[in-house]
Amino acid sequence: MPDGAAPVLDVKGLKTVFQTRSGKIHAVNDVSFDLRPGELLGVVGESGSGKSVTMMSLIGLLPSPPADVCAGQVLFGGRDLLKTDADALRGIRGKRIGFVFQDPMTSLNPVFNVGFQICEPLRKHMGLSKAAARNRAVELLELVGIPDARRRLDDYPHQFSGGMRQRVMIAIALACDPEVLIADEPTTALDVTIQAQILELVKDLREKLGMAIIWITHDLGVIAGIADRVIVMYAGQVVEQAPVQELFSNPQHPYTRSLLKTIPSVSGDRAPRLQVIEGQPPIQMKAPDACPFLPRCAHGFDRCAAENPARLAVGQGHDVACFWDPATGGPRHV
Ligand SMILES: Nc1ncnc2c1ncn2[C@@H]1O[C@H](COP(=O)(O)OP(=O)(O)OP(=O)(O)O)[C@@H](O)[C@H]1O
Ligand SMILES: [Mg+2]
């Protein structure tokens, strides 16, 4: 991936709030990142850090109300998706941007067979005839490694195992040959072996099809195996971004450093217990005016309570939103 290539997707200053009875929840707070042609961008962060809401905001998948994508730009194919009307956005979603979300609203429909669900976008977006769509559906199921593909078109989602259902969802996301695939990793449904198979599949597909991928996960260990670059999210913010090797060898944010300690040792002699980060991620009832990680941080000082740190470049493609400097163990000079 050439470093200077124009991004396929460029997200700037994205903010999303939810209007709830107890007040506004600031779920996405000034998130910026880009996605370059052919790269696999990993997005990592604990539950509730805003990974899914960020990605759903980009492509207009959040119901409004309660969601309000209230600031930012999402540049894709020469236009701002946040200013694109619903009809045009439907034309882009599922066609030029494929997605697999954890959310039941966007997953397989139990009342239609999978053949119908794969053929629908092919007929709608690509104008294929019924027979051509079925042939393409068979190809897609074969591509994602589903045996006996033609016969399985008539099966319903419940007749597939969890891992196979995930493959079907990827097949649907890939149906129209998208430029971007956004995949929100199912964290509970699949066991480790199946997850590893899905990751292999994604790596393989990227090589074959050359699209850019955003892969969302809780697990930095997963990221290590597949990503080119990583963004780390905490409390609806990007707290660190770096090329994958740089992130692992030179993590800067105390949150990233804690996440890295939670990865079991890869040498086989697994730590008997995973180290977990003490405390809970916050639910943001107001726009952050201090570092959101401060209550759980071992290195915080006065400034972290007075100001939310902006992202600061610390290396090639590496930036961090933190006032503490791991090199000196003291404040950063900014
Ligand atoms: N419909 C909603 N109404 C109110 N708050 C919401 C709604 N959906 C999400 N949120 C809030 O937005 C924040 C971010 O949620 P999000 O689902 O993006 O987290 P996530 O990083 O994807 O977590 P997970 O890893 O569990 O999928 C959370 O604080 C969540 O409570
Ligand atoms: Mg999520």
C-alpha cells in the first residue's frame, strides 16, 4: 500500500450523540481517520468504546432519533456521505461499501433463504437477472468457502452453523464487489477456531479482491495477525493510531499499553490468567473536557483533568492523544 495514496475513505471530526430519557450520550467524540486503498485497518477497543456506532454513523445506518450524527465529514468517492441523501446513500451502501455488523437489524433475515438474501443486492444494485444472480450467488458462496454451494442457496439461516452464517454475511457484503468492506467481528457467537478460519478467509479475500477493509474487534491479538494499521478507541475517541508493528513495539497510550498486556502469550505457555484493566469505560453524558481514561490511568496528572488531549504525532503515521510520555515517565512537552 503506497503511503501517499489518496484515501478511499476519509473521516474527519465525526460526532454522534444519542438522545435518551436521561440525557444526551456522547458516543462518538470527534473521530478522525482514513482508510487507504487495499489496506486492512484494525479498530480495537473495549465494549462500549464506540466502534460500531462510529462505523454505522459513516454509512447512515443509525436510526434518527435517537441517534444524531451531528458533526464531521465522511469523504468517499468525491462526496461527503453525511450530506448525501438517503436514496443515494442506499445506492452506495451494500454496493460500494459492504458491511457485516453485529447488530441484528443488519444481519441475516430468518424468514428468507440465503439464496434470496444474496441475490437481492445483486438484482437491486447490479441489475442482474434472476438466473444470473443465482449463478453469481453460487460463486460468492464458493468464494467464502461454503461447500455444496448451489444446494445451500435454498437453506435458511438457521440451517447454517455460526461460522457458516458469518461466511454467508461476508458473501452478501462482497456481492457487488465493494471498494470498502466494514466488518464488525462477532465476539460471542464464534469459538476461537472458527474465528481464526474467518480471519484466514478475510486475508485471502483481500488478496484476491484487493478491497480496503475495516476490521473491528475487541482483541489486539486478532489485529496483530491481519491489520496494516490500527486505531485504538476509548470512550468514543481515537486515542492512538499507528502502523501495526509500531503499535506493538512502541505503544504510547496507557490504554493501548494495558490492552497489550491482556493478550495471552503467543509462545504457547499462556499466562494462567489474563490481566484485565481495572475499572469500567465511562458512558459520556457530556462532551469530554478531560482525558476520559484518567479515572483508570496509572500515569495521570493535573493537566489530564483540565484538558482532553488532542492527537499528537509521535512518529511516522503514529499519533496519540495523551499528555504522558512513556519514554521519560513524565509529561510530554507539548
Ligand atoms: N441506541 C442507543 N441509545 C443510546 N446509547 C447507545 C445506543 N447505541 C449505542 N449507544 C452507546 O454508544 C456507546 C458506544 O457503543 P458501541 O456499540 O459503538 O460500542 P462498541 O465499541 O461497538 O462495543 P462492542 O465491542 O460491545 O460492540 C456506548 O456507550 C453505548 O451505550
Ligand atoms: Mg460493537
